[in-house]
Amino acid sequence: MESTRIRPGRSNENGGAEKGNDLTKTAVGQELVLRGSRDFESVERYESFVRAAVAKHINAGAETKLLVELDHLAELPPAPVPNYTKYTPTVSRWSLIRVGNRLYSVPSRLRGHQLVVLQYSNVLEVYYGDRLIETMPRLRGDKDVRVDYRHVIWSLVRQPGAFTRYRFREDLFPSLTFRLADGALSSFPGLWADLEYVRILHLAASTMESQVERALEQLLGGREPFDYVQVKAITAPSPSAVPEVKIGAPDLSCYDRLLTAGGAL
């Protein structure tokens, strides 16, 4: 097989491949309509459904031709063909890397270092040297930025003022509860809301996000002003005092009697 190129923006020139893709999408769409639902229990179930649709609509009647082709196929290569695209981005000062025209955050300790990213159909594998450091879902659709607050919070907690104008501020709300908490902190007089929220987010990254979220829900329900200290008190209460146990000196006189009696008490 020989590859060919088309003119930029002229997808119609790639007619054979484009039409095959269109027929496959139409066949799968028709089967989904007949199925009555687009929900599947797992990715494996969906892939099995697609293969069945292709066999029914695309490959039906071609079994004999496929058998003829099998006689002319060469042996498979000794190593599998890579099913990923490789990138070598450098981590920016904001702990971001650009992969396929989309931005992803990585741990802030990697700033300035070059990474190796393998982009698969659904996930990205991020390597530093030979070590896998992160696996993250691949961005799809209109979303072109993925920022994990756990990657950047360690820098923000040292410079909480940067949170106010942070470009990807909206990505630093793990759930609606955290967003409501940030809004509530801004309404409390006498508080530096950004500082309090960044500390709460740091607490979530350092302990358990679910525990911090439950503490916020409890405080938001009380409708009283709160701050980081109160959230921490609920999430990680001070350890209980260990009771002092006093053990008296042992009575060794029984051993003296044992020796005196020659082994019989």
C-alpha cells in the first residue's frame, strides 16, 4: 500500500476512506435506534455491539472475498504496531503540557522538565524518563483544558493571591459543594476568601477530598460563617488523649516461696 496526500481542507478528495467511514457510522446509528438506548454497561459491550453492526451491514456477503484475501496476507510483524501518538512536551511554569493542541496539568515538581506522553484513543500516559508518573483521560469534544487541582495546589497555597486571576480557576472546583463554599467564603466579612479556599483545597489534596466535601456540606447547611480552621477541625479532629495506664511493681515473693519449697507451692 502507498500513502497519498490530499490538499488541506479538501476532505472530499479522500473519497474511499471517507465513504467507508460514513457507511459505518450510519450502520451503527441505525442499530442504536433499533436498540432504543445509547447506554452500555461497559466499553467492551459497546465495542462488541459495533463489531456486530459492521459484520451485519458492512461485511455481510463478503465472507468469500475475505477468505480469498487471507491466502495472500503476509505474516504479522514481530512487534505490534504502535497504537498511540508520541509527544515530548516541556512542562510550563504553570505545570501545564500541550498534547494534540490541548492542555493538561501535571505535578508542579516537573516544571521545566521534558516529558514523554503516549496518547492513546482514550487515555494519556505521561512518563518522566522511564517511569510512568500519570495516567489521565484524553480530552474530547469542545473541552481543550484539563487541570487537576492536586497538581497545582502546592504552588497556589504558597501564593494564594494568584488564585484570584488564575486563568483556569473554574477547574479548581472539584464539585458543586466546593464552588458553593468559595461563594460563601466571599460573602463573609473580614475573611480573605481566596486564601481560605486555597487552604481548604490544599486540605482536600492532602487528606481525603470526600471528607472535606462532607465537612463543607455540614458548614454550609448551618448558614453560619466558617473558615479553613473549622473545616480542618471537622475533617481532621485532634487525636484523643491516650489514657495513662499505671502498672504496679510485680510481687516476686511467690518465686522465693517456690525456690524454698523445692518446686512445690
